[in-house]
Amino acid sequence: MNALSGQVGDALPLRIGVCGASGRMGQALLKAIDKQSQWMLAAAWVSPDDPVLQTATGINGVYYSRIGDNQGTDDFRLDVVVDFSSPQALEALLAELQKHRVPLVIGTTGLSAEGKKALQTAAETIPVLWAPNFSLTVWLLQDFLNRLARIHAGRWQARIRETHRAGKKDAPSGTALALAEALVTGHTQDNMKPDPATLEQIAPLAFRLGPVALESFRRGQVAGVHEVEWRGPGERLQICHTADSPELFAHGALQAAAWLAQQRPGSYSLDNYLQTISIDDA
Ligand code: NAD
């Protein structure tokens, strides 16, 4: 629990700040927080040029504000911040959270190598949990693909196709990359994560990571579809995961946030959180 929190040992709701609060994910987070009495919206940060800036969220008297401003609230304490915004927000966000020792759950994708390094550095001061996908099902799929690749020891190839809404900025998606990494890590059998620099771009929305081909499609309002086609000697496997709504990720991120708010500074993954809970808790 961070130094500014009043959470330990009492029944006060968890005071949550949301960064990226006006976006698709941000709105799903605000709705989910509003529904649960154990959670309380305490800040709603958006881009400095977001048209909603300084308007009311309609929840708990909180206004949309810039990172670090908690307009409309008379109590500036935050127990945890959940960020689904943009890589551009990262520098200001980490500076603010390290200053006040507030844990961070971050789902923003498209982070650069420097951005990921900045998360590692911040984790020396605050608890940080980054995940490219907060679906428990996708987490299980990563685990399965990793084992599949290990069992078939290099005698396979795979294709991952991901489809997201037209406005999505990064490609391939963070989830597609995580699925590819799970396969390639199994492929090399040495527990080394493949260097993201080895992601080879072969066409505008087509990539290759070792034996895995990745294709990205952008259309309409698709929340997120990932199709994995795996081919081994004499057999073929096709798996498709569809995210029907951003609520799925909001729920996973808020569960992880409640857990992270009680951890010591450090770098955490969804694995660390999920290993501490039973399936019934999820
Ligand atoms: P969106 O474009 O709908 O919303 C972006 C939000 O970020 C807005 O509120 C905007 O004001 C804010 N923002 C942008 N720049 C900012 C800055 N410099 N400072 C502060 N706030 C800033 O985006 P979205 O669909 O909600 O997705 C947001 C991010 O979450 C993306 O990176 C997306 O890939 C990722 N995402 C991750 C998961 C997951 O499970 N990890 C799931 C869905 C989306």
C-alpha cells in the first residue's frame, strides 16, 4: 500500500485514478468503478488537448483533468492508477506517480523500448504491472501456445491475424506480439524473450517474428480479434479469440489494481497476480 493511502485494515474504498479516462477503455473503467462500492473514482486524467478537459465525469464529483490535477475532488490521495491511454502520456504519468508513490497498472500498448525501460526504472520506486491484454482467457492462451511450441520443438510454423477498430494506432497489437512471443519463447527453449528489434516488417501491416507471421487488419469498431493458425508436421490448429467489449479488459485491470495496491515496489506481470488467486476469485 502506498504512503498516501488510507486503505490498510479499514473498509474504505480503493481510491482509483484513471489515465486515458475519456477513451474507449477509460469509459469502460469509469463505468466499472462506479458500479462497485469497494472502488472509488478519485482522478480522471486525459490528454491536455482532449475536448472533455475540465468537464464533469458524472462520477463522484470528479472532473476530467490533466495528469496530476484532481479537479473536483477535495481529497488528492490515490491508492492506485490504471492507465489505458497513449505512449505519449508515459513520461508525465511516471513522474507524477513516482513523486507520490502511487502504484500503476498499465494496459497501454505500443510502448517503445525506452518506454518499457522507463517502466522498469519506475518499478524501483513504485509497484508497476503492465500487460498487453487483461483477459484471463488470453493469458491462458499464451501459456498454452508456449507449451505447444516447446512440445513440438521447432517443428512448426504459425500465423497470427489480428483485427481491431480503424482508429487503433499501434500494429501489430500488443496481444498479437505477446502471443507471438509466447510461441517463439517456446521455440527457442531457452526462456529468452525474443528481442522486439527482431520483429521484421515485411509489408505495411505484415510482420515476422522468427517462425511466426503476423498480419494486422483495421476496420470498423472491432474490439479485438486474434486468430492463431499453427501448423505442425501432419496437423493444424486454429484458435480465435474475440473481445466483445472493453468491459472485459476493464474488469481484469481493476482486479489487478486492487491486488497491486497492496504490493511492494517492483515490476509485476499478470502471471504474478493470477498465481495468487483461485479461479473462483477471477
Ligand atoms: P482511445 O483513443 O479511445 O483513448 C485514449 C485516451 O488517452 C483518451 O482519454 C485521451 O485523452 C488519453 N490520452 C491520450 N494522450 C494522452 C496524454 N499524453 N496524456 C494523458 N492522456 C492521454 O484509446 P483506447 O481504445 O481506450 O486504448 C487506449 C490504450 O489501451 C491503447 O494503447 C490500446 O492499445 C490499449 N488497450 C489495451 C488493452 C489491454 O488489455 N492491455 C485493451 C484495450 C486497449
